[in-house]
Amino acid sequence: MAVQVGILGATGAVGQRFIQLLDDHPTFEIAALTASESSAGKTYREAAKWRVETQIPDDVAEMEVGATTPDDVSDDVDLLFSSLPSSVAEEVEPQFLEEGYVISSNSSNDRMADDVPLTIPEINADHLGLIEVQRDNRGWDGALIKNPNCSTITMVPTLAALDQFGLERVDVTTLQAVSGAGYSGVTSMEIIDNAIPHIGGEEPKMETESRKLLGGFDGSELSMHDSTVNASCNRIPTLDGHLESVFVDLAEEPSPEEAREAMRAFPGVDLPSAPDQLIHVFGDDEPERPQPRLDRSRADGMQISAGGVQSTSSGLKYNCLAHNTIRGAAGASLLNGELLVEEGWI
Amino acid sequence: MAVQVGILGATGAVGQRFIQLLDDHPTFEIAALTASESSAGKTYREAAKWRVETQIPDDVAEMEVGATTPDDVSDDVDLLFSSLPSSVAEEVEPQFLEEGYVISSNSSNDRMADDVPLTIPEINADHLGLIEVQRDNRGWDGALIKNPNCSTITMVPTLAALDQFGLERVDVTTLQAVSGAGYSGVTSMEIIDNAIPHIGGEEPKMETESRKLLGGFDGSELSMHDSTVNASCNRIPTLDGHLESVFVDLAEEPSPEEAREAMRAFPGVDLPSAPDQLIHVFGDDEPERPQPRLDRSRADGMQISAGGVQSTSSGLKYNCLAHNTIRGAAGASLLNGELLVEEGWI
Amino acid sequence: MAVQVGILGATGAVGQRFIQLLDDHPTFEIAALTASESSAGKTYREAAKWRVETQIPDDVAEMEVGATTPDDVSDDVDLLFSSLPSSVAEEVEPQFLEEGYVISSNSSNDRMADDVPLTIPEINADHLGLIEVQRDNRGWDGALIKNPNCSTITMVPTLAALDQFGLERVDVTTLQAVSGAGYSGVTSMEIIDNAIPHIGGEEPKMETESRKLLGGFDGSELSMHDSTVNASCNRIPTLDGHLESVFVDLAEEPSPEEAREAMRAFPGVDLPSAPDQLIHVFGDDEPERPQPRLDRSRADGMQISAGGVQSTSSGLKYNCLAHNTIRGAAGASLLNGELLVEEGWI
Amino acid sequence: MAVQVGILGATGAVGQRFIQLLDDHPTFEIAALTASESSAGKTYREAAKWRVETQIPDDVAEMEVGATTPDDVSDDVDLLFSSLPSSVAEEVEPQFLEEGYVISSNSSNDRMADDVPLTIPEINADHLGLIEVQRDNRGWDGALIKNPNCSTITMVPTLAALDQFGLERVDVTTLQAVSGAGYSGVTSMEIIDNAIPHIGGEEPKMETESRKLLGGFDGSELSMHDSTVNASCNRIPTLDGHLESVFVDLAEEPSPEEAREAMRAFPGVDLPSAPDQLIHVFGDDEPERPQPRLDRSRADGMQISAGGVQSTSSGLKYNCLAHNTIRGAAGASLLNGELLVEEGWI
């Protein structure tokens, strides 16, 4: 039986990726699309300025877009995906949660709340237990689950794989694609022949979300991972795919090959949109990989890539990459939605 | 009286920058241009495919290009600038040195040799004393002085400014412009909508050259600076200007403002091509600076920029930037040439 | 004696070019800067997000910005430059004209009005006679003079030079830089690895303005040039510099060399910001020129370039190029301002 | 039964597209791969620097690459695709033809020969009759069929559709992607923030090939189409997808809607790799389409797009677009190969 899903904020950059990823999904069926008041009542084709490389699915194109309020979403909808601006989500998500909806949200609000699971299925599926705590705390019938920021999710799988060697410190520098800022976020005059060494709010997100994702859950409370993360975030003239240079200090001294093997061996999950292997690792015969354009679409944009692993005096350095609007946004929420179904929360 | 200078490898990307920078120089006068055998005998206009934004100076355009051998360079030439490929320089520079020429070289060969000064005038002018050692060792009448790699020179002034707080460790990630690889070094298909997380040989250069530049000289021997440098080098779709994200561990704990002040106060030198202030520092009201396109041309491309200074648990993080083919290559050699004249070596 | 000038709309992309070009101008002195209501009362440094590669002049940075109304501009101002959005200019320019100000405007409103001179000094300085007609018609003490659209001005000098051979028809395709749309006009996601075959309103502007510029003036009335202009306008991922491919049908059959000679010989004007030679022409030994990045800055961005001249069965084909925000916008208005002074209108 | 095919020049940019397109082809099976002498004996994975966004098919990766001589290609191969540099093809293709191989070639040599079919299946499949003439003339057992240049093929389908209105003259300007020049054809320093108004040999190709494609064949001899084609070719910073601005003079005066309808109605062919509809036409509600990045991949890169159709005084103007390395190169040869099979030549 198909799960009826809705998309809150369906016309934006991440919203369009949701549409694209849900086309031909084995179990999810789009039943509701919402956007701002001004789009309500239009067909999706009229409301969205479609800019994804694949064509807009015909049935979605003719669906009517509603306003982003519970009144405009049918009760038959089992699961909502949210890619609202965080300032809007902050206000609107609780309205849906009170009505009993389950939301898998990409919006950045509440990610660090004590009773909100911030989840990557392959990393910390057990954090879903927090939903009970959340319901107790907030009196919601629904449930709110968040995925991390695109720059966080690019790096955390590799850190999780290396944590067996005692992760102590991370110095990470990002080279982020313009799509991370939405369709109008970065103007062409800002970025052609240029780079911008600042993305508002991004560095604190990486520094805190990483430690929550890698932290423990004892059934009632979360603990942050006991490491230090320092992040420096840059925007570069790339469309999709965040590339990150990572320096890690480790308690033990694995060789580069042992580190690569740990990444390759990191277990995946059995969910419809999950890649067979979570991390594709390039050996030292391909030091110039991963590259955004060549590697962002591995496993339909859901696989992390890593490469350039080398030893330093206190640990390792390497590069990692993910498709920021797929694995780092719409695909991350989608996978969390699949996990919610799998674990019986829906 | 004008100093007669020659340029070895005058037709390449860095060679063209030499021509541009020497146009209207107060004391240097171009008296010789060399290139590969196949260009010998042509005018410079014919031999060089001129691609700098300013027009080729008329008198240089009509000069005859010689082969890169001492026979093709007049004895009246007092100083040679070299931007030869290192494999060529390795073979040819010694021929000129034996003939008594003084060379200020941008080529990477011999940079780490014990008896070759690797110099940035504002940082370690005293290393020029090594020339005596060099002459003793090698029996040359001439002298060889090197400037560091473009990615090294972007960062070292900021490290020198912060060393008063006890520099212990550096984790640096570069976002380097394509011009650093020469005119044909990076194809358009490699870099449009992309980034490349590897530049052959670049990381070891940064890791060793930095410590030589910051090291001491006791009048007869160099010592390397007692710190660790870990570098991760990336190519991005920018024409000129290397941007670098730096994490430094310091023995003391300066505030970001103290660090900025230390950079601003770092002394310059009184040489014709030197900027009045070595490092332009952006405050925390302009976190999105420095940017390659907006800041690479400060002080005609000879000034370093820094910004985004913030505290971390073990020190600081910040960004720095320099024009890689001016301050990082041709301008670096030129400034070393001016220093050689100032200090009486020519 | 310095002429006191004001800039209406001083904080935008073209406004910033005005500031840059007026720095060190021999006869013009900036005495007033206006912007939108929300910027009024701020210093220029605060009001403008300065993005030109050269640094903001210190004295201008500290000037107070006024609102764009006659009340906020001193009576001592002799000449106003306008780079307002056309919808604003439409409303505001008449207010200044009634108060007696002389305006050299880059805004597109009123360009095709029968009694408004649309002028390029080298092409149709005699059209300034229309000011008398304008004053009679409108009862203004002031005077309004317009310069053409950036894509028009790139092509018209070459057409003017070829008109001696009987210009009959023009099919022109443009490759326009993103700066023509202002700082936020083209997003990075729209244009990286892409091109856009449409610029709203641009084609009719080229098709009509060209014929007005090349038309005659009998002392009381203008006549449009008797030719057909068909334009197709495209946006490409270039920062500055519009490149255009032109096919012209001519009554006579000049050889490519005769056409090049006609362009080279086209007379310039003796005004402070005018280039010595209006059109720089590349011969058939440099078929790959002009190029935006290499040629847009000729004569400080005020010179037109042309190249690739070849015969077709009905005339010629060639390419031309101009710096769109200098020769095509701020520099065009500035030159018209200099012409107004030279001809005694101020 | 599968047709055994070989690829001459399998490691280059177009060669890699052949591999990609032949993966999972319903009737063709790769049986031979050739490259230069230096690659012979290596596996394809070793010999090719794979740069297509999809991953290299596993079975192809392990195939041994041969030298480009008949000796290195098995007799079981029924059909060869050639993407050799034209200087190599000129010498090597006849060797294979003498041995009886049938070649569908993308190389530019011999395209305009009187007895070589230059074919787009949807446009002039009947020209295949020339193979008989070719065999008579040259004494070959094999057969040579060519597809046109990528910039030609982008435009010709639209011209063919409009020819019913009496095509008289074409003025076309191209905005071509860098991939058209091969992996190393355009350096990043040449094209970032730039455009190049010249592509060697491209304009004559468009001007002559178009008229051959649109010409007649009476069973023994070809006649060129009776129209004039003037082309101006430009390179822009786009990876894939040639965009072209076309002005056509027509004997009749169709409305834009009639022209669009003629393009939409132009018949396709029933071959495995052919799109259902040859030309996708955008209406005047989407004037900013087609765009290279958004439209190059329609029908897996095999569909032409057109838009922006407007009337001019002597006909029409419009834009068209095709994926230059798929529909304009590898896909064009592949489709011709499918036509050869369909028509019984193999």
C-alpha cells in the first residue's frame, strides 16, 4: 500500500528535488503540495519555476498547490516532507505536529533541540527513540525528525567510519556549491571568477550538528560526541556538490589504507533510496577524486565519496563530497521518511 | 642608473606578468628575454601569445627573444628573473650561475636546498646571508635566490604575524586559481562547474617551504621553524587569486582582535614594488572578505589580504588571499630582485 | 573651474561605475549622490555595497547620500548623471528637469521620444540641437539627453563606419555579460554552465535605437535611418563586456580590408573620456579577437573593438565588443556630459 | 541477433560518449575498441581517462584496446563508429573500407565528397543510395557514411521544417560549448569570464554541410540546396549544448505559430535511439528557452530544441539547441548506424 506524502515548500530548489526523487518511488505517493499564500490555488506547473534538468512529472505538474497550513492538507497524508525556510518552518511545523502529522524536515530550526532526532539512517537510526521523549515533552500526536545541514552530512559518514580509531578533533574547510543557497541565493556577479569565504550560520551548524549525530542515546537522553569540530565554510562557482577538506586527529594511528577500508566497510541500510555502499572511496591511484561534477551523482546522488586519504602527524587528511541538494537535503529527508516507515512510526 | 635585467622563460604566464610588472619600473630595464629554442630569433610579439589584460608594451613587443643559454644573454645584464619550468631550470640555472649571473627565481627546483635563500623580503631578508655559504659550496660567482610557491606565500605573512603568540600547528586548505597551473594547465572541461581536490606536489611544498621561511639563520646555517604544517590543496574555477582557510594552534590565546592587530601591524619593507602595508585585514563587520576577484589586485597585486578571524578551542581560524601570479610568482621574484639591489648584492 | 555633478541612483552597479570613472576626472567634481529613500542620510560607504575591483575613493565614501528628489540636491550642481531604474526615472527625471537641471541619463525611458537626443558623441553630436525643440515642447529650463542601451552602443559605431558603403540590413546576435542586468539580475544557478536566449525588452531597443542614432537631424526634426535591424539577444556567463556577431547587407561591396580601414579611420572626438581611436580593429591574423576579458578594458573601457571581418554574399560579417557598464552605460553618460559642457549647454 | 560494433578512437571525448550510449543498446554490442598505438594492449579503464558523469560500464572497462588498424579489429565486427581526429581518419578509414568494413563516422574528412552520404536519418535518409555510387567510384566492399558537424546538426532540422515556406537565406550565430573542442581543446584560462568569437574551420562547415543535407538526390547525383548560409561561430563557457541564434529569409510569410507548428510536426524516424519527436518547440510563453543546461538532455540528448520564434521583415528569427557530443556527435553516428541496419546495408 502506498504511503501518501505531502511536501511543504514544494516550489523551491529543494522542493523540486523532492518532486524529482519521489517520481517512481516504490512506496511513496505525492498527495499534497504546499507553497506560499501567493501560489495557493495554482497548478504546480504555474506555481513552480521548474529548473531541474529532468522534466517535471506530468501528474505533479497538474496538481493544485495549497497554502502551507494544515487546513490545506488532506488528513489522508501520512508523512510530510518540509523544505520551508527555517523562519517559516519554526512557525508552521508545530501547527502540523499538533494536528498529528509526522514531518521529516530539512529546515534548520529545532535541529539542535534536545528532544528532536537529528538523523542519518546509516549513522544514528537509534535516535528515533527520542520521538517518545518529544511527544511527552510537547504533547504532539505527530512527530518531528530532522536531517542535518548539507555541509554536515557530507562529512559525518566519514567521521563515523573513523571514530573506531578514536576521533578527537576535526578541522574542516568546505567548498560549497551555489545551489545550497537556493535559486536566488548567490548572484552571478558575486561568484563568477570568485569564491566567498563565508556562509552565514554554516560553521556553527557543522560544529554542533556533527557532534549530535555522532553522539549517544541511552533511551531517554542524548549525549554529544566528545570531540572538537572547527569549520571554515566557502562558496565556490559550482552548481551542485559540496567538496570538503578534512583534517582529523585520532587517538590511534591507522594507515591511510586502514582508514580507506574503514570507510568502505561502513555499513549501509536497507531502505529504498539508500545506496548499497554508503561511502565510495578512491584509492591513492586517483588522488584528484572525488570531484563535484564527476562524483555528485553516484547512486543517484545518495552516495558519499571520499579520497585523498593521507597521514598527518596527528591523524589523517582527506576529502569528501556529497550532492548537497540530494543526499544533503531532499534525499536526506526522504531517507529519514523511509526509515520512519520501516521502523513503524507511520 | 638603471639595472639591466633579463627574463628566462619570458613567454609563459609568469613571464608575461614579469613584462607587465617591469613596464615603467623605476630602476629595472628589460635587456634580455629568453624562451625555448623554437622561439629564439622571433620578436617577443611573435613568440608570446600575450594574454594579460593590459596591452603588451611596445618596446618589449619588438625585442628579439633569445634561447635560454648564457650565450644568448648579454654580459651587461645584472640580474635575471627566472620563470622556467622547474625541470628546465634545474639544468639551465647552474649554467648562468657559473657565468656569474645573479638569479631571482620563481622555479621550484632548489627551493629547499640548504644553501639557497628562500625569501620574502618582509619575512626573512636576513636569509640572504646564505649567498656567501652558497658561493663557498658551489664555487659560483653568481647567486641564486628563490621565492616560495604561490600557495605558500599567500599564508606565510599571516603566520609570521601570529608567531609572536607561539605558532605550533597549521591546518590549511587552499582554493587555488587556474592561472597557477600556467595557460594550459587546467582545461575548461576539467574545471567548469567543478573543483579538483589535488594539485601535484603542492602540499609538500606548502608544508616544508613555510617552515624554512619562518626558520632562523645564525649567519651560517638555517633552522626550520618548529611547527607542523598540514596542507590540503584544491583547484577551483577562479582565474587569479588563491584563497586559503587556515586553522592555527597557538601557545598563547590572542583574541581575534589581537590577531587582526598583529597582522595589521606587521612591518613592510621600503622597496619599489612593496605595498605600504603587507597585510590588509578585514574586520568582523566584513566576514565575506577577502574574495579573489575583489581583493587580488590590492596594491597592484602585491598585498596579502586576511579576514574572518575567529577563535577556536586551540587557537584561531581565518582566511587569507594573494594574487598568485603577482605576489605569488612574478612579483615575488621582482621584490627579491629589488632586495638584492638594496642590500648591495648587485 | 570644476563642474559640480550629481549622480542619481549612485549605489547600483552603474552608479558605482560613475563613482569610479569620476575619480580624478579633470573637470567634473562629485557634489551630490542620491539613492532610494532607505539609503538617504547614510554615508555612501554604508549605503553602497561596493563591488568594483578598484577601491572606493575615500572622499566619496564619506559623502552623505540623499533621496532622489530635487530637494536633496544642491542648486550648485550643474549636471546630473542618472542610472535609475527606468520606472523610477520616468517619474523623477521630469521633476529635476522642471527645476532646471541638465541630465545625462543612462535610463531607458524616453530614449525614443521625438524631442530627446539619444547621443553617442562620436556618432551624432549634432542631435543635441533637439534640446531647443525639447525645451519648446516641454517648457523645461533643464535639458534631458540619453545614451543608448549597452548592446546598441557596442554595435552602432561599426555600423556608422560602414554606412558609407550603403547600410541596408543588420542581423545581429549578442553574447551579453551578466553585469548588464545589475548586481542581482542574473542568479548563479541560472547562468553557470548555461546561456539564456532572451533578455526582456533588449531586442526592440537595439532595433529602434540604432536607427535613431544613425538617423539625420535637419535642425528641427529627426529622421530614422533607412535600414532594417534584426536582433537576437543572449546572456552568457561573462562578467563584463558584450560581444556581438553582426551580419550586414551593404549596397556596395567593400573588401574586408576596406571595411576594416573604414572602421579604423572613423573619427573620434576631443573630450576628456573619449578614446583616441573609437574602434580598435583586429586584422585577419587575429581571428579569435576581440574577446570580452582581453579587450573590454581598452582605453579604460571606452574603446569599441571589432574583428573577424569577412565577406558574405550580400555584405559582411564581423564581431564587435564593448565594456557594457563603462562604454555601454556610465562612460556613455559621462561622455555625453562632457559633450554638453564642450558645446556650451552647461 | 546483436550487431557487433567497434569504436575507432574510443578513448576521446566522443569515444566515451559512444561507450555511454552503447551501454544497454538493444541491438549493438561492443566488440572492438581502438585508440592510438600507445594505448594498444591496455584495458579500456587504463587507456581512457573516463570523464563522463555516469560510471564506466564494467565489461567495457576490462576490454583490451587495440591499435587503429584493420589487423587489430576482428572480422566479426559488422559496423565501425569513428571519432578519430580528421587527420588520422583521412588515412585510416580507407584502410578499413578496403577491407570491407562499414563505417559510420563522425570525423570531418570527406563529409563534402560527392559520393559520401552526409546523413541525418530524419532529414535525408534517401542519400544512403550514394553508397552504390561510392562503391563504384572507389572499389570498396565497405561503405562510408558521415554525420554532420555538431553546429550544423543543431540547426538543420529546424531549417528542414521551415523549407516548406521557401528557405532562401540563413544568418546563424552559434554559442558553442567547450566539449566540442575535445577534452583539452579549450583551456580554462581562455574561457572563464570570456567568450571566443572564432572556431577554426567551423563556419565553412556550417555553410556547406547544411546545403548538402537539405539538397536533393536523384538516385545518382546530389544537388546542393539553393539557399545561402552565413555562419558566425563563438565559443562560450558552457560544458555541453550548442545554442544558436538563427535568422531565416523565407519566400512565404508564415506566422511564428505556423513556424512552430511546422517544427513540431516534422516527422521523426523509428530507430532505437531516435526521439519520438525530433524538435521540441517552446511557445512564446517561455521566451527564455531553450537553455543549454536545462534542455540539452531531452530524450537522452537526442532531441533538438527550438524557441523564441518571432517574425522579422524578411522571415523569422529563433533559437535552437542540441547536445553537441550526443545528438551532435556520438549519437549522430549511432543513429546513422541504426539506419544502415534498418535499411539493410549491414
